[in-house]
Amino acid sequence: MWKSHKSNLDYSFLNWYFIVTLRNTNPTYGDDMLSPAKPMEPRNQVSFKIPASTKNRIEQLAAATRRTKTFIIEEAIDQYLVLNEWQLKSIQDGLRDLDEGKVISQEKMIEHWEGKIAGTVD
């Protein structure tokens, strides 16, 4: 396990990340395989204040991954948006299913899952 000499953060997950990054860099699209492949978009500047401890964490991660602070912040924002957009869409889909009558009783759901559990091999 590799630890930064400046902190107690564990950076051992980065070995895989570096391999993926080095093999999949394409300047026309996302910075690496973990970013969505999309053409470069026009850039806009955003300014906001964050706690000093968060800024330090961003700087440490940027140094450990040899990325810019901008990259780290953009990735964090993008991952937050993807997760929350997915969650909102799932809620909206569930509400639409409810409106369309695509529901089952709790008893049937329990029966369904108990059947699945009984059929599994531990």
C-alpha cells in the first residue's frame, strides 16, 4: 500500500487507474477511459469557495495522480451529476410506473424474492 509522505491517504487504488489512463489517453475525447468519450466542449469559467481542507484534498489527489486540480474537480462534479441524474430518472420512472399501474403488492414481492433466495446455492 502506497501512502503519501504528506498525509495518511491510501493511494493504492491508483495502480489500476494509471494503467487505464496511460493506455487510453486520447486528446480529442475524454482524458481517459473513465471519462465519457465526447468531443471537447467550449469551456466556461466557474468560481466558488470551498473549505481549505477540501482544497488540500484536491491538491493531494492531483499530485498523486499527476492530474491537474481542474481535472480532479471536473471529474468529481461529473460523477456527482451522473449519479444524481440517474437517481432522479429512476425516481421519475418509478412514479410513471405507479401512474400506469405497473405495480405489485408487497406480499407478491416478498414471495418473488423468497423464491429467488430458495433457488440460490450458497
